[in-house]
Amino acid sequence: ALKAGIVGLPNVGKSTLFNAITQAGAESANYPFCTIDPNVGVVEVPDERLQKLAEIVVPNRIVPTAFEFVDIAGLVKGASKGEGLGNKFLAHIREVDAIVHVVRCFQDENITHVSGKVNPIDDIETINLELILADLDSVEKRIDRSRKNMKSGDKKYAAEVECLEKIKEALLTDKPARSVELSDEEKLLIRDLHLLTIKPVLYAANVSEAEAGNADGNPYVQLVREYAAKEGAEVVPISAKVESEIAELEGEDREMFLEELGLKESGLDRLIRAAYKLLGLYTYFTAGVQEVRAWTIRQGTKAPQAAAVIHTDFERGFIRAEVVSYEDLVAAGSMNAAKEKGQLRLEGKDYVVQDGDVMHFRFNV
Ligand code: GDP
């Protein structure tokens, strides 16, 4: 499953947020393939389309798709030089697909700020610098190695050096690797370096409880927004404290609490959605009487690989898929009606699955 790593300086609210995530936690029996690890929180991805599909199919149960957050605590200034538990944390970041960078935007004199005062831009730059320095180290090592390998005459190494030099130049001016435009071939060449600053990032601006419903009134949030805009990154204002309270509530109590705060949905749901979007993820559905269920794929995934998300046997024995788009199915009102309208398509192994496709796989066992 795809994962987003939660990073940030100490005392910014990471654990509070992570606890809210695990509190809100998904029913793990539904997600046996998810990682079992105290530092991993599995959340369900909210999706209104599931309810609509359930009205049509009337299944025994509804299962949303899941998403994992990893708590990567302990990143401090000097991490790239091995300070604190530096290298270990950097290694954890290598394993995630996206980064959720928690930034402190709340004032509280009782809670020490590592650098003495609340300054979200400084905080962001401190963390980013550590990641940039770590990447610079990986890039320089690889450049040396590829230069030596160039003597073999294999053109691949020259291309690699050229690409790495571009990245190095960006890193030397404190810019992340993701700011460098790379072709698909170049991305492939450097993929195994697992650069930290090439991963997509979103900033979670942690505001105080009082500001939960009107986070944009917080001047620090505005600063983070300006900073993120320059990077083309997303900002999700959130109150980690409030989220931990929301996570304890269910049903009507939850609705009422959100309403009191002036929120349409929890910050956590917004965060999940933003992370999902950041990763370029699509959802497809299966809809049977047993269950209506959502599944996550990357954009561009073909039918057999999409089937593999359910079970690897589905990919191996893939014959074809019956597909109807969510919109068509809802408009038709039933699977049969969609079929009569010719909206139920038969697709082969090259079909690229679209967001909202309702799929039924045919396969050999
Ligand atoms: P971490 O070191 O980044 O994991 O930070 P924690 O989640 O442990 O939070 C550090 C301290 O800040 C804890 O005492 C939290 O209760 C407190 N804290 C977190 N979020 C908020 C907030 O929105 N408002 C206030 N007043 N305190 C918060």
C-alpha cells in the first residue's frame, strides 16, 4: 500500500496528529495487507460514491479503500550529519511515497519551540535543508561512481551523470530535487537513489483549537501558504488537538462537534484526501451483493495490475474486465439498466483503469 510519512521538528504536533490518525483507525480486519507497525496508522479514504453505489447494489457491507501514514519522529537539525537519530529517520523517509510536513502555527508558551519562537518558514527550511543535504550526499556519491563507470563506454552512465549534475545544481542552491524538470527516462535512471526531496510534499499547518474553524485567520498559515505556493505544494490547515478529540467521537456526536467548530469535515479527512491527490491516486470500485468496495491504484494502471490490488491471482489469470463508469451506473440506476444502455464495456489487458470505474474481473484460476 502507498504511504505518506509524517515529518516535522520536535514539538510541532506530529504525535498528536498521528494519535488522531490511529484513533480514527480503520478496521484492520478489512485490510490484512496493510503494515502492522506501531508507527503506521491505517486510515480509510472517505468517498461519498460508496454510499451511492450501496444504494444501487444493497451489499452486506461497504469497505472504503485505505491509506497509510507513517510517523517519522525525531528529525532534528543536523540529521543529515547523523545527529540525533538522523540517519535512521532519513532512511524511513526513503521508504514513503509522499511527505506530510507538520508545521507549528499554534502559540503556546507552555510548549517549548525548539528554536525559541514560532516561525513556520524557518522550521520548514530547517527540515528541508536536512533533506537537501542528505540528497546532496547521495547525488555526489553516485556522480563519482557513474563517472568511473562511464569508462565502460555504456551511454547510460553519461546520461546519468548529466541528470545528476542538474539535480546537484538545484540542491546546491537549496532547492529540492522535485523542482528539477526531468524526463521519464531520467526519472527512471535515478529512481533507485530514492531521493528524499523528489517526493511530493504537503504542509500540515497545525493551528490551535480556537482556530480550527478559521485557520486562514492565522497569520502563520498565510506565510506557509505563500511559501508552499512557490514550491507548488499543497497546504492543509489542521488542528492536531481538535483532531484527536474528533477521532474519539462517532456518528451524530461527531457531526455535532464538527458543526460547532464550523467544519464540514474533519481535518484528517481533508489531509487524507490531499495526500491521495498528491500521490496521483485513483479509486476504482467493485460492487457485488457481498460488498461494495473501493480500491486504490496509481493513475495509468492497466486492468490486470488493477486486479492485482485485490489478489495477485486476479492478475495472473486475467481474461478481461467488465467496466461501467460510476456516473453511468448511477445515472442508469442499476447494473442491468446500464447494460441495456450499452454502458457496460468489456475491456482487455491494455485497458487503463479510470477513476470511478466499477469493475468486474473475469479470470482463470
Ligand atoms: P511532536 O514532538 O511533533 O510529536 O509534538 P507533540 O504532538 O508531542 O506535541 C507537542 C506538545 O504540543 C504536546 O504537549 C501537545 O499537546 C502540544 N500541542 C500539539 N498541538 C497543539 C495545539 O494545536 N495547541 C496547543 N496548545 N498545543 C498543542
